Amino acid sequence: MENSVQNFTAVFEQAEEGGYVCWIEEIPEAMSQGENLNEAKSNLLDALKLLMETNREQAENNISGRNVIKEIIPISAI
């Protein structure tokens, strides 16, 4: 299987108190902030990774002991 990359849209908005607030347009639960754009981007990637790890753990707990089929599927750009 070929490695594929899914791109997401990061939105950065200047905060009134300084710095930036940010979120992933396609996954609004992934949000963060930073004092500058580079810090905001880094923090947003960390937030996205943590959100995905947490969702994966919750899903694993929900299917524990059930007869399920799991498969990794590539997602093409929509």
C-alpha cells in the first residue's frame, strides 16, 4: 500500500490579548494557541495528535471484547 498524506486546513486568528488562537477547520475539536505563529502551529499539531490518541483509546475501550474487524484505510482528499 502506498503512503498517503491527508492535508488539513489550520486556521490562525490573532487574539486580542496577543498571540494566536488556532484550530483545524475539518476537526474543530483540535484547537490551541501560541504566542507566535510557529508556536501556535507546533501546539496545534500536538493538540491534533493528542485528540487522535484519545479518540483511538476511547474507541479501543468501546470495542473491547467485541467481534470486530479493524482495517487501516487511506483517505483521499475530498
